[in-house]
Amino acid sequence: MLNAGDTAWVLISAALVMLMTPGLAFFYGGMVRAKSVLNMLMMNFIALAVVGVLWTLYGFTMAFGNDVGGGLLGNFDFAGLSTISGKLAGFATAATGTTPEVAWPGADALPLFAFVMFQLMFAIITPALISGAIADRAKFWGWTLFVAVWVTVVYFPVAHWVFSFNGFISADSVGGWIANQLKALDFAGGTAVHINAGAAGLALALVLGKRRGWPKNTGRPHNVPFVLLGAALLWFGWYGFNAGSALAANDLAAVAFTNTTVATAAAVLGWLVVEQIKIGKPTTLGAASGAVAGLVAITPAAGFVSPLGAIAIGLVAGALCALAISLKFRFGFDDSLDVVGVHLVGGLVGTLLIGFFGTTSVNSLGVDGLFYGGGLGQLGKQAAAAAAVLVYSFVLTFIIGWVIKKLGGFRVSAEDEVSGIDEAQHAESAYDFTGSGGGLGQPSSIPVKSSTGNAATKLEESKA
């Protein structure tokens, strides 16, 4: 029997996760130049269109179809969603007392289409996250082609590895190797979403190269209120991301909701303390970036740790990500908006710390980590999953990006990059640059900033 409450919660959660992509657009859009903001918004918005169509045609079946062998990829039984019907087997068997091989079964049945739409929103925001690494220098149609190829070659297979559990879609379905053979835990996407996007962001930053004038000029954000608005929308939508991953309106969803809140709050404090120590002032951009770092880190652990564990994860993630943003200056890769420092590092922190803070007192289908008497075994599994996704995503993304660049379709011309790419790529401008509109324009010589603005530069300079 279908559970109306669970169905409503999953559909609402899907809508919340959808809101995260426009939220991300504001978060990223506020950080770039005034003459590049529309391009940044469009790079995020186009992911909704491209991935929405591909998910229907073949994405869902590649991710959640019956495994074709080795836990690597789903078959094409659900292509076009024409054969989607009925209920999730994981829920139906749980109601009859048989526990499927899944870490968060509900008590009653859920419409399969609700699950299809919920997972679609994860598939949309993952490539959108990557866009921040190459802000202010990518051609729109080259990026659009990249999104289509990347989700097909990278995201859909990785989602199968991590999210597809044996016996969940149907009673005899076989899922991915990380979920079922390795048995690494990822409640809502630390590996499949954040490590995946972070590694891809690093690869693309290397392929496209540095912005003109970087790193001498890191520039300033054109609209800090946009950044804070985007961070707030991300935080709000993340409740669907994490608590919705319980796939039921139950106590586990409430725990994930709580952990998401306290971990994010702790991460803000962790980031700001590092800023205070390094540059002598807490910044608005630091608070926004710290919140996102905490959200990223708690994502894989939200349903497997206690609130105290969540606070610890948030503090560690906030501090480490604040330090990690300087890695691009040290190693010379131009990750425009700190996708590597926040999403890759934050995803690694949350994924690995399950091995320390995981506890079955929160989720009986989880694990006890090192601090709860579980030893180091789960930590090894978490590390193996993180490494596999990182390497796969980096290598495949580098190849995809290199091919598109060689075809001449990825990086804008030097003239367009310097003058701002909104007019060149979209024949539009976000603001009136004639001077009659109140001086919203910026000199075209100011390049894109990093996600923490001048704070990133000051943090780096403080080490010298």
C-alpha cells in the first residue's frame, strides 16, 4: 500500500533539491564579474534542461537499471521511462518483513516515479557544481556539450555504483559495486556528487588553463548579497538533499535534517575562525563558503552519525576547506570559485569521517566507526570508494574536456574574456553599464574572484 506521507515528502524533497541549482547559480553568479554573471547563471540553468531530457531518455536506466556486469552500469530496461510503473521493491519488501540490501528502507511503498524525479535533481546539480571551476572563460555551447557527455560517461555510471542497491528497484534487481560489494556508505552523495564534481572541476581547470591575469589579480565579487542569497537557498534546498534521502517521513529523515543543520552551523564557525586567525577579520564570503563546506561534508554522513558527530564533521570541514582554497595558488591551477577546495575536500572529509563517527545507534543499517568500537575497516572502505570515484571522474573529465577544447568549442577568445562574456555569448547584459543606471558596472579589466574573494589571497599571503 502506498504511503501518502512518504510520497509527499519525497516529492517535496525533489522540489527542494531542484531549487538548489538556481541557488547555486546565485552563489556562483555573485562571485564573478558584472559582465560575466549571465553566463554563470546560464551555465547552471542549462543543466536543468540538458540533464532533465537525458535522464528520461537513458540516464535513469543507466543508473538504476539491472546491472549488466561487475556492478558498473545499469541496463536499458527503463529507457524512455516507458516501463516505469509500480512501487519501489525496497519499500514493499520492508513492509512484509524482508529487508532489502539498502541502508534506508521505508516502512511502506513509494511510487517509483517519485524516486525517479528525486534522483533526477541530484543528476542535475552535480554538473552544475563543476561550472564554478571554469567561470569566466568557457563558451556556453561548449559547456552544454560537456554537460551532456559528462553526465552520460561519468555521472550515470557513478550513480549506479553508489546509489543502486540490490533488491531495491525490483525484487531481483542487482546494483552497483560500491553499494553492494564494497559496502561503503554514502547517505546522500558525498562520493557520487561532491567528490565527483570536485575531481571534475580540477580536471577542467587544468584543461582550460588560467584566466588572463591570474593569479596576480584574483578580482572581487560583483555582488556579495547574491552570494549570501545563493548560500541560503542552497542550505534550504539541502534539507531535501539530505533528509529527503531517507525516502520516508520518518525518524531517520529527522536525524538527517538535524545533522544537516548543526554540521553547517559548525562549519561556518570553523571557517570564520580560520579567517580571523589568518587575515584578522571574518568575511561574509567566508561565512557563505563555510556553510556550503559544511553542507557538502555532512551529505554522505547525514544518516549515519549522531548530532555530536555532525558538529565535529562540520568544524573539521569548515576549517580544512578554508585552508584548502589556497592550494590552487600553491599548485598553480585556476579553480575560479573553489570547487576543489570546497566540494572535493569537503566531500572527502565527510566520506572519510564516517569511518570515525558512524554509529548504529542512529541507523541500524549503518556501521560503528572507530570512535564507536568499529575499528578501521569501514574507514578503508570509505577511502576506497572516494579514491575510485575521484580517479574515474578526473581521468574521464580530462579526456572529455580536452577533446572539446581541441575541437575549438570550449574556451572563449582572449578579447571576449577580457571584456566580459555575457555580450559575446548571450547578446545580453545583466546591468546598465552606460552610467545611467547607478554605477553597477565594473571595469572590464577586473577578473573573476575566487569563492572567498580577497580572503583567499590573504590566507595564502599569510603563509609566506
